[in-house]
Amino acid sequence: MALYRDPRDKRVFVPKKGGGVALNFGHPIAWTIFLCMTVIPLAIVAAVTIAVIA
């Protein structure tokens, strides 16, 4: 699935044809949402897991 990236589109959430919404990665707020909801929690889980195992 290709990422939706259109910097001219001012919407952060773009409706998909089959229903639901997709992030517009041409918008800087979409990258902030992606980092806060995916990358940072994943890093926290990995750090805690490594700390418990070690």
C-alpha cells in the first residue's frame, strides 16, 4: 500500500475509497502523529523489555 503524500492537500486525515481515513504524509502534523503513536511507544516497549531481560 502506497502512502498518501500530497503537500498541496491541507487535510491531515484523508478519506479512503473503501472507508476509513489515511494520513497525508505530505503534511508535517501527520509525521508528528505517526511518531507519537507508533515509533515512540515501540521504543519504550523495546527499552522496558531489554531492561527486564537484562
